[in-house]
Amino acid sequence: MTGYGKATAVFSDKKFIVEIRTLNSKQADIILKIPKDYLANEIDIRNKISSVLERGKIDCLLTVEVSPDKQPISINQELFNCYYTQTLWLQNDFSLDKNEHIKYLLTNPDIAKVAIKDPCKEEVDTIFEALNQALQFVDEFRINEGKILTDDLKKRVGIIETLLLEIEPYEKERVPQIKERIYANLLELEFNKTDENRLEQELIYYLEKLDFTEEKVRLKKHIDYFYQTIMSPHSEGKKLGFIVQEMLREINTLGSKANDAAIQQIVVKMKDEIEKIKEQLCNIL
């Protein structure tokens, strides 16, 4: 499921910004980008994210902002003097200002480094404070999206339930029509003598093969179970997928037994709704 959350927290002269974005995925795929000063806390951050967001492609970015005047910079004076002495010719040959020369040398990462200091417990707690807030925002985002998806799925399952009821009028007309068609075919074949008892037995056997009462009952039970499962407080995306597979199985059998154009058209509409449900279920945990 998609989601986005952003939160900030401040500790001393540092501002921590946590941004989390999620996209749909079958597994928990966490891409974490954090400054190297906090790599020791990477596993704890990943565990926290996976405990809240069960699955999805999850991008998490931790940004640390520090005022430039409070950056703990360490200058290697010995290396600076060495570089400065060996590059004095730049000032004469290129008429380079001394201040510009020094400024250029200080851009060398080997000379001027930001001092790395292990974060204290309070600093790490501040990071997790921002992380928890961002995760909460993402969770709320996904819950709101889930409500929209739930309404859409219930609507489409309701359409299938309505279409199932629309089959009944055609079902009552189907048996007499099949009998008439069989008798008409016998007349065309000029069968003058028929064993009525044997014919009735064959008709009963044939009509039993075309009876889809069991399929209708099972489909209705699957629909009821779908409604029950979708209201569960737990993540039931996979279970809903299995229920939809069973619903499609009964609809396919119903269509193969229909032997009636009107009923088969209704079955096609049911299958269309099933495909739309399956697409939406890909976005559900």
C-alpha cells in the first residue's frame, strides 16, 4: 500500500528529519539512507520500520541538519602546511590572492574534516522519536487508503451478489426450454417410437449434470466469508485472495453448466468484477 510520512525532532544543535515513502510490494523491501555517523543504529531502525510496516517497498531517509557555525571541524595542520608550502607558486604564477589560496586548500577533504563523534543515547532517542512520528503518519495514510479500498471491494462483491440473484428467473425457464429443445431435435431426427420412461431417465440425468444449485450456495458462502474477512482488524490480504479464487472457481463452473446465453452473459459480468477485485487486492496487506 502507498503511504508517506515526514517528521522532525531537535536535539541540541541538530535537527533530525525522517521521511518515509511506501509503495506496494509482496515483501518488506526497506531501502534506508542514513548518515554514516549513525550506521551503528541501522539494524534497530530497520527492525522498528518492519515491526510497523509489515510489507511494501519502503524508502526511509534520515537527514541531519547542523548550523554551519556549529559544525565540529577538525583541521590537519601538518598536512595543510605541507600543501600550502608546495603550492605557493600558484600565488605568483596565477596572481592568486592568499585568502583564495587558503580557501581552496580547505576544500580538500583530507585537510578539513567534520569530526565524527558517536551519538549519545539522548540523540539516538531523538532520532527514534522522529521515526515513530513518521511511521504513525504513514500508517494513518495507509489506513485511509484501506478504507477507500474496502468500500470499493465491498461494492464489487455486492455487484456479484446482485448478479447471482439475477440468474434465478432464467434458471426457472431453463429446464422447460431444454426439454423442448431435446424433443424438437428428436422430431427432426424422425424418431417415431421412443421409450418415454427411458427418455425421462436420460432427461433427469442430463438435467442433473446442468444443475448448479450447489455452485450458487457455495458462491454465496464465499461472498459472506469475504465480507467477514475484510472487516478483520488484522492483515488479511492473502486470505482475501484465496477467497476470490474460490469465488472464481464457482463462477466458472456455473458458467460451464449454464447452457443458457442470458446466464452466461451474467457470468461474464461476474468475472469482470472478479478481475477488478483481484487488481485491488494487490494493494492490500
